[in-house]
Amino acid sequence: PPDVEQLGKASWSLLHTLAARYPNEPNAEQQSDMGQFISLFAKLYPCWFCAKDFKKYIEENKPVLESQEKFGRWLCDAHNSVNVKIGKPKFDCNLWRQRWKDGWDN
Ligand code: FAD
């Protein structure tokens, strides 16, 4: 359905942009805040079958919050798990920073 796709594209944009603005050396509060955000995001995501699988993914693959690089990679892997699930090609996670921080047109 188109709204699941539009919602998805907008949501990944928000999530990866948050990762690109996450500190290189996050303190305990910053790590806790992002962990809670991801958990609540998964709980409240307004596509129920997406949310169901994403919650399960997060339980099995806890967010890695120790640095911007680690969180960015974790999020890229999480996005790839959805790509695989819906038959889209995997994204090369070596390029996540270039895509979402330094930026290229999409
Ligand atoms: P998107 O997958 O939305 O990606 C947007 C852009 O991000 C791409 O153009 C690319 O430049 C970049 N990108 C792609 N992969 C990565 C990556 N791994 N890391 C970093 N950047 C990347 N749809 C369903 O049909 N079923 C589901 O179960 C489902 N679950 C979802 C769960 C979540 C939490 C979210 C946020 C979305 C989910 N979606 C689901 C939507 C789906 O992931 C896509 O957003 C949607 O299909 C639109 O795809 P798109 O081709 O526009 O690119």
C-alpha cells in the first residue's frame, strides 16, 4: 500500500538523520534517550505488521548506542532486515554516513 511506503520512506529518513546527528561519544543520558526513543518508536509505529516485526527485531538485536558509528551501523542493519523481508536490495552499510550525513541526492 502507498501509505505504508510513504510512511516508511519518511520514517527511515527521520531515523537515519537522527543517527547522523547522534554524538560520537554519547553520554549515559543520550544513550538512554535514544534507546527509549527506538523502543517507543517500534511500539507506536503506525503500521501494525511493520511494528510487530520491528519490535521482534529490536528484542533480538538490541540497539548499539555506544557511538554514532555503531548506532548508524545498527540502524542500517535494521533497515536491511526490512529490505530483505520485502524483497528490496540490501544497502551497503559502508555508505550510510555518506548517504545520511554528508548527503547525496535521492
Ligand atoms: P526506503 O527503504 O524507505 O529507504 C529510503 C532510502 O534510504 C533509500 O532510497 C536509500 O537511499 C536509503 N536506504 C535504503 N536501505 C538503507 C539502509 N539499510 N541503511 C541506510 N539507508 C538505506 N514495508 C513493508 O512493506 N513491510 C514491512 O514490514 C515494513 N516494515 C517497516 C518497518 C519500519 C520500522 C519502517 C521504518 C518501515 C517499514 N516498511 C515496511 C517500509 C519500507 O521499509 C520502505 O520504507 C518502503 O517500502 C519504501 O521504500 P523505498 O524504496 O522508498 O526506500
